[in-house]
Amino acid sequence: MSQSKVKQPVEVVSSKGTPLAPAFAGEPKAKLTVPRNAVICKGSRNLSEGGLTGPSRSELVCNKGLKGFLSFDGLTTKYAVVTVDPIGPPSKERNASSIKGYQRCTGNFNDKGGVVAPFLMKCGDELYGAISPNSAAPNTKEFTVWLPPMH
């Protein structure tokens, strides 16, 4: 899967098949099954605005004692980057990938009239995550991120 392709909407389900994200219009382009030991983060931001308004980076509250950040790039096709680790944003001096629990996931997405359908994020070789607003309404401010289990 090339990074330039938008995988949206993505169907996000639990290991038992229970939907975890709201239903959005459109045929799912991918399906993400979230394992019980997944890293799950919550954030507050209108994803449809991308990086156009407010701070370019939003803090995420995650399980497993991890701290997360979401940042954006791009104007038409938006590009989202999520990083998580136990100590917050890695400083340039240390090698982030050596930190236990560090993950960096990236994904492209579009918005239609303020609605951002759940989209897939790539987190390394054959590792995927997803982001979804907590509601299918336009300009929703709360969202959830599902990432692969800590390695």
C-alpha cells in the first residue's frame, strides 16, 4: 500500500467484530481489527481543519502509560502523523525508535463538508492503525486513535 493512497473510510472493529467507530457513508476501503492489547488514544480537535487552525500539534491521552501527539500537514489531501511513547515528543538528541513503546503512524485523509470518515494509518511494516471522529456529524471535536500493541 503506497503512502499516497487515501484509505478512507475504514471500518474499525473489535476482535469480536463489534464496530468501534461510527458508521460513515461510503463503502469501506479497508477494515482494521483492533486487538484487545491495542494502544488507544483520545484527542480533542476538529480533524477536518487539519493543520489550518490552532496549534499544529494536539496532545493525545493514551492507555498503557503512553503520551501521544497528532500533527498535520497538507492542504487538499491532508497528512496526519501520530507519535506515541512513554515520555512525550522525542527530542532531537535521542534516537526515538530506541524508546520502548515508541510508535510513529502516518495516514492521508480527505474531508467532505467538515466530515472526516475514519482513515487508515501505516505504523511500520504490515502494522496499521486508524483515526476516527467520535461522531459522524460535521466538525466533530472529539476523536479516537487505535494503534498496534506496543512492541
